[in-house]
Amino acid sequence: MRGMTARPVAPAVGSFVVVEGPIGVGKTSLARRLAHALALEPLLEAPDDNPFLARFYEDRRTYALPAQLFFLFQRRRLLEGLAQADFLRGGVVANFLWAKDRVFARVTLDDDEWRLYEQIADGLSPPARAPDLVIFLQAPVDVLMERIRQRARGYERIDRGYLAELGAAYTEFFYHYQESPLLMVNAAEANFVENEQDLASLIACARGIRNGRHFFNPLASGFGS
């Protein structure tokens, strides 16, 4: 990848790695960096392709369901290739977990919309096997708000209350998550994009994970969004 100086190394954390976390935490940036460093392919959702997203931030109540369903089917299409063994052989780093779609849905949809969403989502079989590793990035709401402000996407008019509710839902989800090995990362201070040591430390921690729940708390500062 252009502009990245880390030398690719052989995959060491599995052939299917997922980076997750709330809006603004830096999951897409880290997914790209990990894919480059581990010589894997990035598998990234494309929020800019969602025609309902800008309208959702303007009027959450009206556009929550179409925005959510667009993402559901987009993520389904992106993961379809992972069911093929020859594709998995190369390995990917994704910036989304299939099961997390329900986290957003439960926060944004009303009860009637949620029941309809569940009927649709339940009719879609899981499109890929469980990841070899899930990396869950966490940061306080103030940090998330500042990173969202810095990346300056015009449509992302996110209020603090919504972001706090979403962060709490993520924490609850991953508190119970057991489908894959899980690495929970304090991303408030780390700079996985610009600081090679931060990224190397994370990879070194991830290499030894084969099962269970683990924690990583880097001490660097100045995260690059």
C-alpha cells in the first residue's frame, strides 16, 4: 500500500481477522494497516455507498430501517467470498463482524422495525465461518467525538447521546461474545496508523492468541484516525 513503510510479514494471527468497535474508534484504519503488515487482503464495508446514511443522520427515526437493511445486505455480499476455501487461503482483515449488525439495529430501530429486521436477518445464513481473531477497539465518547470531528465527513452529524448508547451496546455485545478469540484493545491513546511500535506491539500480542478473551493496553499517544 502506498504511504505505508511497514514491511509485510507472513500471516501470524489467522487467515480471517476482524477489527471492530464503535464509530470513530479507528477500526478501518487499523484493518488497513494490519492487512498490509500481515500480507492479507483488506475487506472493508463502504458506508459512502449507502444512499440512506446521510438522511439517517438528518432524521434517524425515518431512515433507520432502510439504512440498516442496506448495510445488512452490503455486509452479506462482502462476506460471501469467505465461504470459498480458495479465497480464505489468501486471508483477509475485515473492518466489520457479521454478528454486530444486530448491535446497530437494536440501538437504531423501534420495536416494530426490529421485529421486521430480525425476520429478514434470520433468513440470511451466516455467510462465513467465525473469525480466527476479533480485535475490539474501545475508547471514551469524548475521544470518539473528536476523531469523528477530525475526519470531517459531512454527513456524520452524530450526537453524544447516540454515540454513548452505541458504545454501551458494543461493550455489552462483546462481554458475551464467545464465537472467536477476542482481543479487547484500549485504543484511546494508541496510534496504530503512524506509530510502528504501537502496531508491532499489537501484532505481537495477537500472535499468541488461540482462544479466550485477552486485553491490550498500549501506552503510546496521538491516534491517527
